[in-house]
Amino acid sequence: MPTYKPTVFKHHQRRDGKFRVSIRITHNRKSVYMPTDVYVSRKQITTDFKTIKDTEVVRMIDRDIIEYENILLRLSLIHISEPTR
């Protein structure tokens, strides 16, 4: 089962000082980063860039994670329901 974690990278800073939030999806020790449309300022994250402090941003990211889980669930059900030849 995959794990999800919102991440912010220091090197993804825009000119206005905000950072893009990505969602790290890890499964079988392989990770991919899915960019979101959410941007945060330095005040909204911890100084080590590991945690988002703003609860409204966390809620928005949680909604995106739920969407990703639903997509993966549908894909796995399609794969299971296909007949093997």
C-alpha cells in the first residue's frame, strides 16, 4: 500500500517567495513526486521544510491525497477484474 507525504523543497521557490507543495507517493521503496497547485510561504512551514503548519493548506493537500487514493483504488479494481489470458 502506498504512503503519502506532503513535501516542500527549498529549491522550488518562486520569485514571490512562495514554495510549491508536492505530494510524495512511496510504494515498494520507490517514490514519485506529484506537484500540486498549492503554494506556501515561509510562515506556513517549519524552518526545516518538513512540516506544513497552516491547517487550511493541510486540508487542501489531504483532499488531493484522497483523490489520488481513489484513482489508485479504481485502477487496482480494473486490473483485478480483467480476465487473464
